[in-house]
Amino acid sequence: MSQYHLKTDSVGRKRLNLQGKVYNPGSQQFLLDQGLKKGWSVLEVGCGSGTMTSWLAEQVGKRGRVVCIDNSSAQIRATKQVVKKNGLKQVECHELSVFDLDQLKEKFDLVYSRFVLIHLDDPLNALIKIKDRLKTGGRLVINDMLNSCSFCYPGSPVFDQRRKILEQFSIKNGLNPNFSLTLPEILRKIKLKILNESVFQPLLTTPVNRKLLTLIFYEIKDKLIALNILTASEWELFMRDLEKIQKDTSYFVTLSSMHQICIGK
């Protein structure tokens, strides 16, 4: 498995929680459209800081069950705190890699994963592991990013630079910034059929949400410099110009598209 290149501490969770606020509405509506309902058993692969875990538990109700995994102990602790605060006894959390899913013997009505596969160097093997946890007739819902599909209007050179830097960062770490576009071919290899597909594009309309334009670059500053993508002085200049876009509400700004796929077994 690839090393996860973003932070999972309190700094990373700040970004993840904010990211959840802008992407959760799209994820939630898509899941409901695929039939998520009371009484279902759900496996959440990559719970992060738990921004979707509580919602999933509320949808399946007390008769349902949510098992969430993450390979970060910090993320699992954060999710457990959220679950405990909300009194959701139908949730079970495990510090576990997707590649070790065979340690779970249970099969599920729904397996849900968001922004996980794009970080893996062996997504095919991960999907094989996930497939084995799915009941016959169950649903697998994958949400992943299309990093090249973000834009602002009027056009801005620094916004274009932002997109290119993130693409370079993925590529230099051996990853595909638009991995989700390869999913149909991978799914055919393991005989999984796409039932529904859509794209969700979040707009950054509030001062708080627009912080997502810059937050990630504080997390990866040192890595960008180590990978020779930016020098320290170039990073400072880039951030200064990007913060101008962030604060200027005359710009119509979006984040990366979220590719949503529902797969049947």
C-alpha cells in the first residue's frame, strides 16, 4: 500500500472535517439514491475523522450496523469520539488496512469508500478484498476525486497552478490524480458491474469553505519542496497569490469533482 501523504493529526482532521462539509451532501444523496435504508449492514472503508460515519449509522438505525475501518489510529480515535458523543451503539471501529479486510468475516449489504482508492498503489487488490466483504446482491459505492476537474471564473493563473501542483504531487508519489477514470476497467477485471454513475462538483461559497483552497498546501509544504515541485520561496509566492483568490468573493470557485459509482455484485 502507498504511504498516505496527507496528515491524520489535528491539522489533517481540520481539513477533513471541512472537506466533509462540502462533499457530504453529494455523497449522502447518492447513497440514498442507491437504496440505503434502515436495517442494512454497512462497511465504511476509510472512515477518516468520522464525517460520514454518524450519518450512515443514523440511516441504518438501531436495527442496522456500521463497521468502519481506517489504517490510522488517530483517525479511529477521532471517529470513536464522534460516535460516542452521538450515542451510536450500532457502530464498530477497527484500525485496519483495506488489504487486511479478510480479517473481517462478516459480509455487508453496502460497502462505502470515499477518497481512499486514489491513495493506493494497488487499488485492484484492494477492490478484490472489498468485493469479498459484499453480500450477493449488495452494493458497493465508491466516491473518488477527479483532481483535474476544478475551476474558477474568471480564470486565474494561480488557480491553474494549484491544480497542476496537486497533479504533480500525485504523480511524483506514484499515484494517478484522476484514478477514478480507470475504475471501469478495473471493475471489469474482477467482474463487478457499474449500476449508476454521477459527478458531484462542490462550490466554495463561504469564507470558511474557501479555506479548502489553501489548507492542503500547509500540510504538504515540506513534501512539495522535497519533491522539487516548489522551492520555499516559490511556495510563499504561490500561497500569497492563492490566498487572494480565496478572499476575493468575485471569483466563482469549485473544488475537485467527486466521481460517484454504484457497483452491484
